[in-house]
Amino acid sequence: MTSDEAIWTSLPVPALMLDADDRIVRINPAAEGFLMSSARAVVGQPVWDRLAVDAPLEEAFERARAHDTPLFVNDVDVGTGERAPLQCNLQIAPVSGHPGHMLLLISPRELAGRMTQNSSVKSAARSAIGMAEMLAHEIKNPLAGITGAAQLLSMNLAQDDLELTDLIVSESRRIVKLLEQVEQFGNITKPNLQAVNVHDVLDRARRSALLGFAAEMAVVEDYDPSLPHALGDPDQLLQVVLNLLKNAAEAAGGKGGTITLRSYYEQSLRVRRGDGEGRSLPLQIEVIDDGPGLPDDIAGEIFEPFVSGRDNGTGLGLALAAKIISDHEGWISVSSVPGRTVFRISLPRAMFEIKE
């Protein structure tokens, strides 16, 4: 391998070389991961058939080619049609010695904003959960007494009056269940991090869903069989995936819809931690449903405690999921339009493998 080839292969960001007609001439391994396609599959294709950029680039691109000057485009959404777009910085430069050829570098932004979101979730959780934990014991005790009294009263009531005592019992139990969810949110233990085969987690979640809340739905697997092991707590990750599956099933009405479980590797995705150090999060899990999508007024706050798109929702499930993934030093996000909602979990890779 020549030094030029070694540099090209070692570039940490997706790089594409384009000819004078904007057809792909060459891509590096990072670009193969970003496009989720091999070099052989994309060489010769028009670049704008493979990349979707949320910016009018064509004229600026042609000016850079005509004047033989570089072009920098910051903070644009770049997708491939296969997954949710990422916010990226683009660098475009002419290739010396190859008239009309251009080099396109795609730099996904380090997701510092996610760490701010993580901090916001934790801060809001401490405030809400701290008060709830102080009151939970005092609230649950009288609720138990109210429930018991209502059940005793029902023994001496006529059939027409039982509806009232049944209402007292059912509402009291609903409040207790909510308090238990609040306590679970506040008391969840730190993850027991180990090498995890995410497909084992997804399969367990899929089987459980099909036996319960998703029994009348199609749950489709779209896995990358070559995916390495993730660093995570298998039980906590199972809890997160089950929660996302349940949300997807409820969004589709519990019957007739399709949920897709997808896994893939994207080596360019990084997150900046609170100490400023960047961390690679190459392992991707997506839970995709074909429901109506998230309401616009809560889409940006869906991972905050007590924010819910359902009338009877507690708003704690996704907040708990965000907390768990934050404790894994991972990233969770959502993109949603009517007919396609994608919850995406990004996890670090384990530096050791499971011994079979």
C-alpha cells in the first residue's frame, strides 16, 4: 500500500472523490460506513442519488469547480435515504492534477448537544423525582387504606352502586402504579457494563413483544450480522428496547402496523462527553414504526420527564430510556414524520468480545 492509499484509507471522516459530472469515482472506508454501501456498489453513480443534503449546493458546488477553490458548508442535514439524517459540516475542494474532479469530506458534528440534553434530563429528573420520592411513601399508605375501605364498602352495596367503589379502587391503583414508575426512575442502578450482543437483546425484546402488546403486529428484523459487541448492560438495554417497542405498538393502535428493528455500524458517529473528550458510538439500533408520528408540540421534549403524546401516558418511559442510555455514555434520538417514526440508540463498542 502506498502512502497516499494509506492516508486515504485512514481518513476518519467519510471522503468521496467525484468526477466532472458529479459521479462517484472513489470512496474511503469511512464513507462506505456512512453510505452503508460498498465502494463497488456506489462507484459510477451520481453523488446526489446517494446523498440527500438539506441545502441548495449545486450552484455553489459548480462555482467551486469553475474557480478551482474550496467550499465549506456548515451545519446541514445529510442523509443517505437509509436512515435519519445527521447534522454535518461539508468540505469540498478541487483535486490537484485531475481537472473537474472534486473531493467531498463529510464531518458529522460531535454531538455535544446530546450531552446538554443528558444533563437536562438528569437535572429535571432530580428535581421531579426528589420531591416524588419524599411524598411517595406518605401518598401510597393512605391510598392503600382508601382502596381497602372501598372494597369493604362494595361488599354491602347494591349492584347499581358498585360502579362508584370500582372507580375508587381502579383510580387508586392507577396512582400507585404511577408512583412506582416514579420510584423506578429515581432508583435505577448504574449499568453493569459488559460486552453485549445487541442482536440477543433485540431478539429477546421481539419475542416478548410478539407474545404481548405487539401480538397483532408485524415485527421485522433488519440486522447487520457482522455487528461487533456493544458495551452495555443487557438487562437495562432490554428494558429500553421493550419500552420503545411498546411505544411503537401503541402509536400504531396495537394491530395491523409494522415495527422494524434495525442494526448497523456507523463509525463516523461521535459524542463529546462532559469532560470535553470525544467518544465513538458506532453501534446503531433503530426502532421504526409506521404510526402517525409524534405531535409537533412535544417532539423536541419527548425525552423529558412527564412529557407524553398520549392522553393517559405518564411521560416517564422515554425519560427513563434516555437516562439509561446516558448512563451508558450513549445517545438516543428520534426523527418523526407521519408514517415513519425512528428511535435511534447509539452505543460504544466493547473493546473485548464475548467468549462463546
